[in-house]
Amino acid sequence: MTRKMPLTTAVVVWVAFISQLVFPFALCVAETEAGKQTPAESTDRWSVEQVNRLSRKAASAADDSRLAEKTATAAVLGTSLDAIQERTRGWLELKSLYAELISEMEKPAELTAEQATVNDEIGAFRQNGLLQKPPYALDFYDLVQAEYDALGQALKTSDLSLSALKATMEQLQTRVQDAQKQLRNFQDLHNGDSGPAINWQLEGIQLDIQRAEVRRRIEMRKIDNLKLERQILDSRSQLAQAKLDRVKAGLVYHVDDLKRQEAVLEEKKKALRQTLADFAGKIREAERNRIKAQAQLQGATDNRKAAQAQAMLKGWDLWRKTYSEAQDQLEDRIRLLDQQQAAWQKRYAILADQTEHDTLLQWHKETAQRIENLDRSIFLEQQRQNGLWRQINTIVEIKGASTTQDGLSHAPIETRALRQMAVYGLDYLGALSATLQLERRVRGELDAKLARTPLIYRVEQVWNQVRGIWNYELWVIDDRPLTAKKILVAIVILIIGIIATKTLIRRLARKLLHRPQVKAATASAIEKLLLYLAYLMVILFALRMVNIPLTAFAFVGGAVAIGLGFGAQNLINNFISGFIIMGEQPISIGDLIEVDGVLGQVEEVGARCTRIRTGENIHILVPNSSFLEKNITNWTLSDRMIRAHVAVGVIYGSPVAQVRDLLLQACGEFSEIRKDPEAFVLFVDFADSALLFEVHFWILVERVIQRRTIESRLRYRIDDMFRQAGIVIAFPQQDVHLDTSRPLQVRLLDGDLSG
């Protein structure tokens, strides 16, 4: 009789068996591939056979892990059944990664063979040239050009892919380092510990390291392969460029080629017109079905029929919109074929070299505008396509996955209409792209043709561009264009006119106004008035010469008026004050005036300010309004004769009569001092330290420093004469008188003298 083992004991034995079977093997794999080998070194030396062996081990580990997908095993390992199943998927993913790595490792041999094939093609082309011999037609040239353009686009895509792969590889390297750090932390935390749960966690960390490392190696292999592919693309591109140059050199004009292209385009237009007529019938049919669905909706007797009719009504509305938009797109596609036909005609005309230079320039301008319009249309259609597919996906996700209470789904008829609308849009987008490609080739051929034109035409082209800027309309006033040319001419007239007018007025003023009988201030005022009037005439003449109406300055005038009201009050005040000063002449040119304690000579009375030169040869600009608002001392308002004086003090006991005579004698020795009126002396005061005298005299002044110079020279002479006469010029002094009628008493006091 066989004795049965208890269930608990059987589970424990089975789990122990799985633990001894699965996890030591898994750890062995991880230890071999990730623990003992560094990622940067080991995988570089992997061969295809080694990767195959590792892939088989990963498959075996996945099988063992699948066997361990038991609730009892999860309990022993301290995890969940989902986690064990996830571990199985991890081993399967590692197996797939090994397969992908093998594919990338085998690819260099294929690429090397492809590179050899390309090199053979290049050698054959250098030796024999193209299989098709010249002359070449434009359609053949377009085929070669299309191949070259496709290779150029592939090179750009390759560069973008290479950048993306490098970024991905850096992320994977970071992921490997993070996983290795996690492994080290785990080993440090469980130093020397073992058991099913610990082994389970350790295996998971090592599996993550291996998957991240294999992914990184895959990306590295992809980068290496992509570099080889780019070399092949570059070689093919150079070959295509050589073919293109060969075909360009052999292009010839033949009228039959143009007629063949036109015939092809006419057939396309004929087919589109037939399709356009068919769409008119489809629109009428959709309208009839829409009306029928609307009648069914109105006559529905229950919710099921009403929902069905509502869905049909909305669907036929979409179909009618689809057909209507497709009809508009067909009409536009016919117009695009006409545009393509015109482009082909221009290309053959350029090839035939029978077009005038001006016509080529006009074509170039028109082609650039058409390319801009096509780019805009393509962008709008792409945005429309994106919106359509978002709408389709939304309907599929929401309505397509759910049904109404009566079991009806509304998604199919809507999605069919929207998908058909997207298909028609793709056809239209293809027509736009084909036309854009053709227009770009026209522009390229025009550029090449214009680049070979003589120098005189290039100069003419530059001149036409300048003339376009020259005649550019800035704005229109009273149906009169105001161009850059008019403004520039007006500015030139203003500059020349102002310079000429200023020179002429000044010369005229020197001859007619600067005479002895005409005051300098009057001459200056008349000169400025004439100058301002001449400036006004020059401005009006400049505006008249370029036909700029005065209404052009209406807005500017309003802005100026507002500015005057807020910020130009002082400016206008000074300007008006300047004309008042010129009229009343309270100050004139050459006058000696004193403003705020500063003495100077007036040099110019301007429209806004008056220029004064001080005795220190410093110019001071005084606003004109100051002369009307402040107290100004004008030393030479009525005439230039002023009275000056020199003060002197002599000691007490001096002969006062002799002092007076000497002062008058000193004044008489100077020719600058006038004899009429006569000088006179005043005995001013008995001062503390001196007898004070003042000698007053009259002089004519022309300069600021002249008065002070005469007074200084007179003081020198007075000092000299007083010395000769023995008269002492007093200085501050104090006499101390002592009473000597009795002896002076002197006492010495003890103690603090300060007290």
C-alpha cells in the first residue's frame, strides 16, 4: 500500500525543486553576462554564436519561469503570481532582444556587399556613362532629378535618425548604470544572505541589467549600421549627381517632347472632367438619400427606428459634404494641371533659349509667388487631413466601441464618409505636391539661366529691384501715391535748398544790412526773418516738385498741435519771445548785459535762445523768455558810456586836498577816461581805519573786460602817485592806549589762575 505525502509537504518540496532548478540557472546566466563582464567591454566581443547561446539560455529560463507560475510558488517567494508572470515576459523579451541584436550584427555584411555593388555602378558609369545616350528630354531629366532628390531626402532622414539613436543610447547607458547601482545596493544590504525570496529579487535586478545592456548594444549596432548606410547613400547621391550633370549637359529642345507632355496632361484633365461629372450625380444621390432619411426620422414610431434614421441622416450629410468638397478639389486639380502645362511650356522655352531676359525675370517673379501659394495650400490641406483623422479616431474610439440601448452603432456610416473624404484629400494633396515640385524645377532652371546672363542684364536686374523699392507706395493721399522716391527727392531738395538759401541770405545781409546806418540788432532781426521765410518757401517748393499734397501732413499737424499743447509750451514761448526781442530790441547784438550775476556780451539773438559770451570766453545760452520775465541789466542799452569808480582809503592825518588832486590827476592821464563829463572825487566816510575816497569817471566800453582793465590800470597809477607823495594807503589796524599817570600795579595770585 502506497502512502500519500501530505499536500503541504509536497508543495514545499516542489518549490524547493523549482528554486534549485530555476534560480541558480538564472543567476548563472546573469552572472556570466552581467556580473563578471562589464557592459562596455564584454558585448563588444560577442559573436553571433555567443548571442545565439545566450538567447537559448534566456528561452530556457523563460520556460522554467513559466513552470513556476503557481500560487504556492508566489507564496514561497513572497511575491504575487502576476510578478512571476511578468518575470516570464521579461525573459521572453530578453530572448527577442538577442534576436534583434543578431539581426543588427548580421547587417554589416549585407551593407558591405551593397557598398561593393554601388562602387561597381560608379565604376561602370565612369567607364561607359548612362545606358541611355544623349540627347535627353526633360522627362528623363526629371526621373534622374527625382532619384537625386530622394537620395538627398534619405540623407537628411539618416542624419536625424543618427541623432535620435545617439540620444537613445545615452538614455540606455544611464539606465544600465542605475540598474547596476541598484544591484550593488541590494548586494550590500543582503551581504551573504540567501533564500528563495532574496534570489528572486536578485534575479530580477540582474535581468533588468541584462535587458538594458542588450538594448544599448542594439542601439550601438544600429548606429554603426546607420553610418554604413549613410556612406552608401552618400555614394549613391554622388553617382546621381554625376548622372544629373551628364543629363543636363545633353538636354535638347524638341517640340515633340513638349507635345507629348501636353498630351499626357490633356488626358489627365479629360479624366478629371469625367470624374467631375460623375460627382455631380453622386451629390444628387446623397441629397435624395438625406431627404429620405429625414422623412424616416420624422415618421419614426419608436426609438430604434428614430436612432437608425438619425444615424442615416447624419451619415448622408457627411457623404454630401464629402462629394461636394471632392468636387471642389477636382476643379482645383484641373486648374493645377493647367498650371503644370504652363510650367512645362516655360521649361522647354528656357531649354530652347528663345526667351527674352525681361520675360525670364517676370517668370521668375511669378514662379516664386506660385510656389509660395502652393506651400500655403499644402500646409492647409495637411492640417485638414490631421483634423479628419483625429475626428475618425474619436468616432471609432467612442461610437465604434459602444452601442445604443437598442443595440445600434452609429460609427460605420460616419467613418466611411470621413475616410473617403480623407482619401480624396490625399489625392488633392498629391496633385499639389506634384505641381509644387514642377514649379520648383522651373525656378531652379530659371536661376541657372539667369546666372549665366551677361553682366549688363544682372546690373539691370539689380536696378529693377532698386527701382521697385524706389517706386514703392508708402501711403496714398487724395488719390496721390506717396512713394519712397518722392520722399527722398523732397529731402534732397530741402537739404540743397536750405544750404543755398542760408548762404544767399547771409551774403545779401552782409552787403545790404550790415551798414553803419543800420544797427546790428536790426540787421540780425531782418536777416533771420528773411531766412525763416526762405525756409518756408523751400519746404513748399519741395512739396510741390514731388506732388506731395499738404493734406499729407494733416495727421502730422494734428499730432504736432497735441504735442505743442502738452510738451512744447516752453519752446513756443521762447520762439515768440525771440520775435518780441527782435522787434522791441531791449537787448541788441554787442550789448553788455548782466543775467543772474553773469556779465557778458550779446553775440546772437536766435529764435529760441540768445547767445552770450562772458569775459572768460564762455558762451551762455539764455532762453529768450528769460529776458521778458526777469530783471536784466543792460549796460549799453542807450549808449556805451558808463560810469566807473575806484575806491581808496588813506590813513588819518593825510592831506585830503592833495589826495583829491592826485586822484583827479591820475584820471586825466588816461585817454580812455572821458574829459566830458569830468571825473570827480567823493570823500565818502571816516572809517575805522582809513579816510575813504571814491573817484568817479566815465568810459566807453566795447568789451566785457574793458571796464575792469581800466579800473585796474588806474589803481596801479594811484598807488604809484601816493607813494611818491608820501601818502599812505590805510590798512585795518587798532591802537591800544595805556594810562601812564601812575605806576602800573602787578599782582601775583596763588591757586588756580583760571578761577
